[in-house]
Amino acid sequence: MSGHKTTRLVEVRTKILKENDVAARALRQRFEDEGVFVVSLVSSPGAGKTMFLEQTLLRLRERYRVAALVGDLATENDAQRLARAGVPIRQICTGTVCHLEADMVRTALRDVDTAKLDFLFIENVGNLVCPASYDLGEALRLVLFSVTEGEDKPLKYPTIFNTADICVLTKMDLADVVEFDHASALNSVQAVRPGMQVLDVSAKSGVGMDAWIETLCGRAAR
Amino acid sequence: MSGHKTTRLVEVRTKILKENDVAARALRQRFEDEGVFVVSLVSSPGAGKTMFLEQTLLRLRERYRVAALVGDLATENDAQRLARAGVPIRQICTGTVCHLEADMVRTALRDVDTAKLDFLFIENVGNLVCPASYDLGEALRLVLFSVTEGEDKPLKYPTIFNTADICVLTKMDLADVVEFDHASALNSVQAVRPGMQVLDVSAKSGVGMDAWIETLCGRAAR
């Protein structure tokens, strides 16, 4: 890549990120003023974000007012799956864009009265790279990675682990069959982000879900 | 995103893609002239590209001269793993760039005599979105997706399936335990890319690897 072109790309990208930060700051202020706790989820494609979110919504909806936005390049599959949880869901189709941006969130919420919510979840496009750079105004960002993906994912995709608040190890029900090395995975997380909280869950078996809900409610109550 | 900014981004992106295409065309011509068959691999993070590649290299190295380039944001883990196959391996660290570009491949091959190779493999960064847009001069592009990721990945990430030549379903040894719906996955592939060849493999158990090697050698002999 030529130096000139790189400079131009960096300039445009910097401008976009700056505008995204401004939009995200406005969203964050709005969410704080309204008292809605906003959680975003990032991971590889297929790490189990949607099932984790579905099980989270099912556990919260009895006690809280919850809703979710889900991002994908194409299809409304996730919104349809999540609709089974019986809470308001909206799909954001990004076309060829590999991540959500604050402005997409703002637009998707245009006619949603978020002040009436306790929790709003935002499921990003499945991508361990690009979403890292885009603040969405969330109060809490989860990075999920599944036991089937390999213990060194945090080392290979450090930026996204650095921008997240909590790491959720998903599909723990498969840990034995894939010979998952839990200590090695924790070491990878700690090497990239010392002190990061790690939660082990299986949305399928339910293991770890109560501890996650407790953690979530504790964070929201701060 | 404002109209002006979008236009500017599209302009810069178009220019970069055009320059990438020029670089990729030159690479493709070089590889054809030299008689080396170049295969690239794209997938989500953790879909099993590296183990699949390792097992492929092990099977080819007795009969052919093979080498590989592996892309990651950070770490040389994959190059170290692949080195066990006893063939020349080079790691490309992309930093924060979410995909390989033709020029990165050209640079990595600067002092490699590719004319002395029969096969060169290029493992892209784990990302089901961005690598789709970047031609690397390869003769064959594989898109891998694992049975743990969910049957609808092709529908959700159509572009990458559209730019690939063969779909490889990985981790077939886990199909039963995750209740993988094979017919549904095939339908997803066919919906996005009618007629696309799909290979079922488990690099771990070895199932499907011989059929893959046969397909590969058949394609290279065309």
C-alpha cells in the first residue's frame, strides 16, 4: 500500500471514528439519563451470542423491562430466534458493513422509548476485529468466545479483548469433548487484559447463567 | 453517517480495492507462470483453518513441494503450529488490519522462490466479512465453517461464500454432539451459492481429508 493512500485512509478512518465517538457519547448520556443499562455483545460468528442472549432475556424478563437490537450483514434470523424470549427485538441489517456503529444504534432506536427499559442489549455482527473500534454508548461490553474456538483467541485478537469489560467463555458443555484447556484460556485472557473478569457459561445446559445474571445486576446497580 | 463522509469513504475504499485487484492480478500471473497452485483459506476465528491446513500439508509433503503463509493480527502461534508439518511457513502479522491484502502476500514472498513450489497455501485472518473483498491472486479460495458455528452462517455472511470456490465443513467429529443439521447447512450454502461444492471433514479424526486432497489435486491438474 502506498504511503499516500495509507495516509488518506487513516485520515478518513480517524474522522469516522471521531464522529462515531461523538455519537456514542450522546447515546451514553441519553441511556444514563434514562436509567437504562446497555450491554453490547461481540464475538466471532457462531460463538453463541444469540443463544446466550436469548437465555439472558428469558431470565431477566420476569423482573425487568428488557429489549434487544441484533446486528447482522443479512437475514433477520437472530431477531426471529430472540423473539421467542417474548421481549421487543429489532434487527439491524448492515449490508456489507462488518460492525455496528453508534449511528446505526441511534437510528434503530428512533421510535423506541428507551426510558421505559431497565436493560437494552446490543448484539454486534459476528467479527472479532472491526467492532473493537466502535463505541456504541454501551455501559458494559461483553466479549464472548466459545471453547470450540481455541484457547489462544485473546492473544490473536487482542484489541477486542482490550475494549471489552467482561469475557464470557461459552459452550462450556462442549469443553470436555474438545479437550478445552481452561487454564490456558485464562492465561491468554490475563496476558492481554490483566484482571479481566471471566465467566464460564453454557446457555444450552444453563451452567453459569445465574452467576452471569447476578454479575450483570450487580454492575447495573453500581 | 453523513452522505459526504460516506461518499469519501466509498471513494477511498474503491481506490484501495482497485489497487488490490491490480496487485492480485500480477500475483496470479506470476503463480501461473511459475506453475504453483495457490489456495487461500477464509473462515471465522476458531473454525479450524490451522488444523485443517496442518493436516493438508502433512498429506501433501511426501509427494509435493508445499509452503504456507498465515495471517493473524498478532502472534506467531499459527506459524509455530504449522511448522510441525515440516514445510516452509511464514507468518504475516497484520497489526490491526482485519484481512490480508495482495501486497502483504507479495511482500511476504519477496525472498521466496515460489517457482520451486507445487502448492502454496495462504491462511487469512479469522474473519467472515472483510477478507471477502480482497483478491490475493489465489487459484482456489476455500471458505471453512465448523459444525459448532450454526447452520445459517452462509445466509448471514453471504459475500464471503460468494467469493469462495469450495465450502469446507469442519469439525465433523463434533456434528452429533452439537446436533448439527447437515441438510439445513447444505440448504444455506446452496441458497447463497447454488452449485457450490461442499466437503465434510474432520482434521482431527481424518474423516474426509483424503477426499479433499483428491479434489485439490484434481483442481490443480486442470
